[in-house]
Amino acid sequence: MKNRIITISREFGSGGRTIGKEVAAQLNIPCYDKELIAKMAKESGFAESYVRQQEDAVSSGYLATAFTNRALGETNQDYLWKIQCRVIQNLAEQGPCVIVGRCADYILRDRADCLTAFIHADNGFRAKRIVRVYGERPESPEQRIREKDKRRAAYHQFYTDMKWGYAKNYQICLDSGQLGIQRCVEILKSLY
Amino acid sequence: MKNRIITISREFGSGGRTIGKEVAAQLNIPCYDKELIAKMAKESGFAESYVRQQEDAVSSGYLATAFTNRALGETNQDYLWKIQCRVIQNLAEQGPCVIVGRCADYILRDRADCLTAFIHADNGFRAKRIVRVYGERPESPEQRIREKDKRRAAYHQFYTDMKWGYAKNYQICLDSGQLGIQRCVEILKSLY
């Protein structure tokens, strides 16, 4: 099987995005991450900030309300999910690429040319990293990690019905804290 | 971090044992798998066949009874678990090696020189493999896989309190069905 597309799911702060960008740069193929938001905004007519909110950078009442209120039919989030599927499938059609996040592993599950990766790391590594690299405030980063994890897992499970973080969902899972970001880049590159 | 020891947890039929043996052969270090049984039998005084039974090649009433009957104190299985811990820790002290199965990842969790790997594959790949490679009878191999999975997960969870198959338990998880056994060998070797 020739891998034309690499999808990267990642825990917040694990460096999955950095790994994706570096793999794509070294393979000289595009990496889609924040670009997906812009494309989804364009297709949906919603503002980019609103689209971004729908995955995990959300207000604290999110978990309680996000997956309810469907008695009246499709929510904005469901509508955006369909657009997200279409945007990601179109990108995969266009040519080799790396796609970070947004359940791309699930959306492209029927393609044989996809390498699906999951990047994780322990909470200490991630807490240090979000302060140092993302410039997040240094107060209780562990708590923000827990919240992000919870939201990402809930979003993923709702739309894919797959258990978040379960090894069998992916062809390869890597601990970026133990192995190091560069080593993760090398391994993924070698599998392309 | 220099990896002196590689532990391989694996789903039944995924080729994890083959991968471990091949990695060890190419690195010219010992691989402990069935040898662990002989060492545990020697230390415990139990027959090898009895020791083998305690992990997963067990009779069908096993799951219902294995983890009960502790009102009267330590079971034979608990006693063997302690010996298993000692045997594996001693082997790790003696020098570089590959250890397949037997919760070695958990038993050696406090060592910094351990690379912990989990090998999995989809049921179709494993079903074909246990018939072809292990010479198992060709009738309903999927069912035997499900039973083995269940027992291995229960044993692992009971003694380690870790969710079986969860990516965060391991530094690297590989899908041997999708990536191929040789590719898995190369990746693990490159991390040593």
C-alpha cells in the first residue's frame, strides 16, 4: 500500500501539529490544519471564529449543550460536520497531503492509501509544552489539558463512534514525550 | 534515553511474538517469551503446563472464577504473579533483551531504559494468521480470537489496572496487519 495521505490525530500539547507540519515539509507535500477552518468557513458561510469554536476551543458550557438540542433537527454543528467531511474528502482527492485533527482518520477510513497516526504524551510533557511553545499562561496548564482532552474525546466519539485514544483506531500511535518529536517525524516519514 | 529493553504486548494472532523474535535476532539480544514460563515453573515448583494456563490458554470457566475466591487469601495466580514480576525484573537486570507478553511493560514501568510496544491488527488478519502460522483449526478462528482477547484483557487489567489496548499505555503501537510485520520490525529496531 502506498500512503498518499497521512492523518494525524493528537492530544492537545503533544506536538502532533508540529510533527505533521514537519513531516509534510520534509516530504514536500501540503499540511492542512488551520487551513481546514478557513475552507469550512468559506463553504458554510459561518465566520472562521465560529467554525473554530465547534471542535474544541469552546466555552465552558459546551459539553453540556453541544450534543443535545437535536429535537428540532440538524444543529449548526451537524451542518458543519457534513462540510468538514466534504472539505477533507476533496483535499484527499486532490493529492498527497498531511491532515491534522478534525477526525480526518475517520472521514477517510475507506481509502486504502491513508496512514492514520495518533500522537500522545504524558500530561507533564504536554503541560510544559503548551506554556513554552503555545505561549499559554503558566497557571494550572494541567487543568486546561484535561478540559481539552475531554472535549476532543467527546467530539470525536460523538461523530465517529470510536473510542478516543484506543490503539486499534490507528495504524501507528506514538508517545512524543518519550520518543521525542524528531523521532516521531522520522518514523512517519519512513512509512510514507 | 537508551533503550536496553523492549517489551512487546500483543493481540493474539497479530504477529507480536514473531516481531519480537525478529527484532531480538537482528539486534543480537535474547528474546524471552515461552522461556518465561519455564523460569516461572522452576521458581514456583508448579508444572509448566499449569503456569501456562494462568495467563490465557485456559479453560472456558476461567473468566468467571479466576479473579474471585480471594476471600481465603492469595490464590495460586497471585503467587505466580509475584514470581512473574521477580523473573522479569531479574532478566531486565541481566542485560538488553526483548520480552514478549506477561505484562512486562507494567512490571518494568519504573525503568527509564524500556521501550514499550503494543502490536495489534484487525480480526480478519489475525484469524487468517492463526490458521496459517499457528496451525489452528480453520473453524471459526474469529471466535477464538475474541475469547483470547477477552481473557488477555481481563488478566492485564486485573494485575495492572491499565486499560488494555489504550494507546497511552505504550510508547509505540503498531498495526501489523496494515503496516506489515517486516515494517514493524524495522521501526522497533530503529528505536533501540
